[in-house]
Amino acid sequence: MSNFSREHSLVISPSRRDMLRSSAMGFGYLALTNLLAEQQLPAAITNPLAARQPHFNGRAKRVIYLFMKGGPSQVDTFDPKPLLQRDDGKELPFNKPRVQFAPTGKLLRSPWKFKKYGESGIEVSELFPNVAKHVDDLCILNSVHGTNPAHGGACLKMHTGSDNFIRPSLGSWVTYGLGSENHNLPGFITICPTLAHGGVRNYSSAFLPARYSATPMGVASQPSKTARVPFTQNSLVTRDQQRLQLDLLSNLNREHIQTAGDFAELESRINSFELAFRMQHEIPQVEDISNESAATLKLYGLDDSVTEDFGRQCLLARRFAERGVRFIQVTHSNTKVQWDQHSDLLNGHNENSREVDLPIAGLLSDLKSRGLLDDTLVMWGGEFGRTPVAQGKNGRDHNPEGFTMWMAGGGVKRGFRYGATDDYGYYAVRDRMHVHDLHATLLHLLGLDHERLTYRYAGRDFRLTDVAGKVAHDILA
């Protein structure tokens, strides 16, 4: 029995390897059915990424993860602290963490004003005037906390649940659990990912089968207008010739598998070739945004050089989501500034927020108008927050002790704040939500039990939340 069916407790059709071993029809028939696969064989056989039933009925069908690389400051965005404003320049009235990333000084007030928005009356910083208009759709998590004050460890913790071991990424676990809804596209796409602080390990499948790794589009250090899935066009041979070449290669590889026994790596390679062939037709259609209306392009900020880059990423995320991709990550990683303001907080956060505020608001509006927000979970945040005390004269240091993320759609309460940090915004103190809890809750919204979503490797059952994690039921709609 396969790892998935044994550990994930779901009933699925046999794999193609199992079909091959049990069939007496031979490779000639296999080649024929390969040509007619989409019409003649069940999806679970022709596509190992075929959509699978969750453990229970979840509210969300897909995830769009808006990752703010570097660590936005919670006390300057979605977690207002009146006492921090009052006590600017004073000593912090309690102890700082035992482990800190760098020396820090006295309390530093936020240079931005907060204002109440919507029927919920939730306060949002003037850094996000456009996102603030959607506050009644947001579930703001003010009590998230992690364990690592360094970018590399914190990025890995947020993406894989571990800050010191190589583990499958969040998107890989989701795709492993649910598959994809589109036969011709990957289950996991990452748009303009950063290559720093963990790099590919933040979106790899690690010891899960390779088919659950993300397919990257571009990198953070290059403009999103150049972001493409590489090698989807072949001008040297026709599509029919490619099909014949792929059939021959597949048959040779499967003969080797039949002789050598279970060979998961080669099976994954075969699957990747077949998916790549199918992607040649559909990926260019997703990447080509020329059919979008002028109003839609403006909604995402593509008419403005400041918002155009991130706006294109958000628009691509919507285009992938509506085509059935299960997990899409969009990374904002301004290589000049990022959100890592150890100094010049005012200019750094101003620049970053101007780049992402309008596109994020456009994404929320677009998803809602198309009826996608109800079953699409949008998640926003960085790898940690920032200290309410100053680093130097006008910066903030890393702070994993308490920070803010938010979710929208996909079954979470709307216009709702969950948890709290202390009066100055340093530590999560009420309804504390560890990164493992965040992951457990996200899986729950997708209909997956984080304790049952396991994979056996090296003699142990692994899961995204390791041996921890609890679902924050209070945020569920």
C-alpha cells in the first residue's frame, strides 16, 4: 500500500506503477493508453496530482500565501499600541528576550497613525490605506510567535515547520494531501521566490515525492514581468514528435523500474516529464495577461511603476487560483529594502507598503467579485515581526516573540482580531498562536487533520506540525 493511502487514511486508485506491475497487457498497450490517457484512464492513474478528498469537508479549496520577506513590523501595521506612543524614548518596563538578534535600546513610537475602518472598527495603519478598506474581510492574528530570531531559521520555520532540519514545505504538504484540480498544471506554484535565507528549501518537497515540490516562476531579484516557467516551449520538434519521444522514454524508464523494483525517484521523473508536456499548452495562457481588461490591470496597480511588479504577481496568483492550482505563493522581496528595517524604518516601510498595498487590495477585490474568496484562503505575513524598541536611532530589530499575520476568505471569521501582544507589542500574551498552530489551522481550513497528514520516512511518521500544533477554532467562521 502506498505511503499516502496508509498514512493519510484516504482511499485512492492504484498508482501507474501498480497498474503496470499487475497488468498483463504489456508496454504496447501502455503506449496506446498513454496517448489516449485523458479520455480512457481514471485521473488518479494518469495524474498522480489528481484532486483527492480531504479528511473532512473544509471551507477552503486553495491557498494564496502573500509572503513579506524580511519581517513587517506589527506595531506599525495591524497592532496599534497607544502606550508605545505615550512612552516613546523610555525603557521597556519588562525584560527583553534572553536570546536577541542584536542589541536594542529604548521604546520607539510608531511614526504612522492608525484609524478605524469598516463595520468592525478594526484599526489599521496608514501604511495600508487600501487593504484597510477590506478590513471586514480580514481575520487578523495578533499573537503569532516563533522560535528563531534569524531570517534563515525563521523563514524555514514559517515555510516548513522546522528551523534546523530539511523538511517539506507548507505548500508541498497541502499538495500531498489534496492534489491539484487541474490536470495540466502543477499543484504548487511559487512566484518570484527569494533565493536567500533557505532558498529552494522554503518551497521544496524534501523527502516527499518530488511531484509535490513547487514549480517556481522567476526569482525575487528579477522583475516579475520576466517571470516565466522555463522550458515550456520547444521550437525544434512538433508536439506529436515530443509525444512519441516521451512515450519511448517512459517505456524505457518503466522497463528499468520493473527490473530494479520500487524506484520512487525515477517514477517522479517520469511524472515530471509528462506534466511538463501538458503544461506547454496551458502555462503560456496563464502567463499571458494581455486578455485582462484595462480596469483589472489598474485594479492590481499595473498602470503604476511603483505597484506594477507586485501587482503582476498578485494577478498571476488569481489566474492560477481560478485554474485549480492548489497552493500559490507570492513573495515580496524588494532586494534593496525588503521589510528588514534595522535602520530608517520610516522610509523602508513606506516604500514597501506602497509597493504591495494596492495590489493586495486588488487581489482581495478581484477574488471576491469572481466568487473565489469564499473558498480561497489568503494568508499574509513575514517570517517574524519587529521589536517595539529601537535599534540605533530609527530602526527595529527582528522579533519572533509576537507578531501579526492575517487571513482572509476560506472559512475564517471576517472583521475579526484574534489574540494579542502585550501593551507595547513585544510578546504574544493572549491566545498565543505558535507557527505550528498557524499551520494546523490552515490545514484544518482545507479539510486536513494535521495529526493524520503524515508521511513515513527513515522509520518515522513525519508531519508538518511535528509533535505540536493546535487548531485555533475561535477564528473559524
